Amino acid sequence: MNALSLSFRRIAAMCLRHLYILKGSWPRLLEMAYWPAINMVVWGFTSQFFASNSSWVAQAAGILIGAVILWDVMFRGNLGVALCFLEEMWSRNLGHLAVSPLRPWELVASMLCMSLIRTVIGVLPAALLAIPLYHYSIFDLGLPLLAFWASLMISGWAIGLGVSALVLRFGLGAESLAWVLIFAIAPLAGIYYPIATLPGWLQPLAWALPPAHVFEGMRSVMLGHGFRGDLLASALALNALYLAGGVAVFLRVWHGARMRGALLNVGE
């Protein structure tokens, strides 16, 4: 059996561990679908109100609903990575993983796989619920939706790995960053409004974030201006940079904690 096959089996084993955790806890499954659905319902009613009071929103039905669903993709992508890592800390399992044949990059790969699964479980019900409630289907975006989803997932992964590294370095006192840190970039991501509405000195900072390119691209498609390949290319390039940085930081902190023997005491 070659090394690649063994790595795949170890990654699959880690994913299976977290799937069993989800299977044995219906509140976890409910929570994953609950918040995206609630956000979609709230913004759906808000969108209906604005549609009759704002010409900009009226140009594209569901533009705010689509934005909140795609934002949840990024949020759940981040949370999926961070919660998988926090589960290991809460159960004091990091020491066992450190002395097992599992390689650090395999741990990272398993967290990314579980993040994708958790995001689909969380976001898909909200996307389907929007169809009968508001007669809006985000799937009408077509193939660009896959590009937007992938880009936002990668952005969420980069943040989730950074959060996991901070929690590993500073302990469970920093676990709230899994929910808090991503909202620090929300005002600059242009989720519900064009980047051009931001103050001029903030716009370069916003364009340095991949989500800004994604949400501008989404609005371009929904307003009938066509798919912006340049925006997607910029988002993917920035995501590659940020994801590589997130992986590098996580692995560096992991190796440092392992060398100090700190993984055996994490969570105590």
C-alpha cells in the first residue's frame, strides 16, 4: 500500500470521527442549519421591503438573499475548520493525535473536508427554503455559483486555520475568535453594498480581501452585467496566498507546540 493511499485512509478516518460526532448529536446538526435559515428569513423579509422602496434592490430580485447565503458559505467554512479543531481540544485528544501516525498536513486536510461537509449541511437547507418563501433560487446563478462558493470556502478555510493556530497558541481562552474574527472583515467585504460606497481610503483594503471580489462579481451577474472573470481571478489569487499563509501558520504553531510537549496538556 503506497504512502498516498495511507494518507487518504488517515484523512478519511479523521473525517469519519467527526461524522460520528455529528451523527450522535442532533442538536449539532440542527444548529448548523438553524442560523443560516434564520439569517435568510430575516434578510428575505428585509429584501422584500427594500424591493418596493429601493430602485437598486428592485433591479435584481433576491440580491440581498443571495448575499446572505453566500456570506454564510464563508462563515460556515471558517467555523467548520475551527470547530473540528476545537472538538479535539475539548476532548483533550490533541496529544493522542500528536503521537499517532497522522501527519499534520493530513489533520489539516481532514478539517478542510469536514468544513465542506458542514457547510453543505448548514447552507443548503437555507438556499432551498428561499425558493418557496421568496421565489428566489440562488441556483439560478448557474456555473458562477460554483466559482463563488469555492472562493468563499477557501477564504473561510484560511481564516479558520488562522483561528485554530491562535487557539492552539493561546489556549481555549481564545476560542471565541472562531465566531468573532470573521466579522471583523465583514464591513470591508461588500456583502450588501458595492465597494465603491466605502470611504476612499478603505477601498484598497477592501480589494485586498477575496470576498470583496466575490460579492462584486455576484452583483454583476444578478444585475445583468455578466460574469466578471477578472474579479474571480483576483479572488482566487488572493485566496491562494491567504490559504497558504493559514496552512503555514497552523503547521508552524503545531510543530512548535509538539516540540514543547504542549499538545499533551492542551485543554487542561
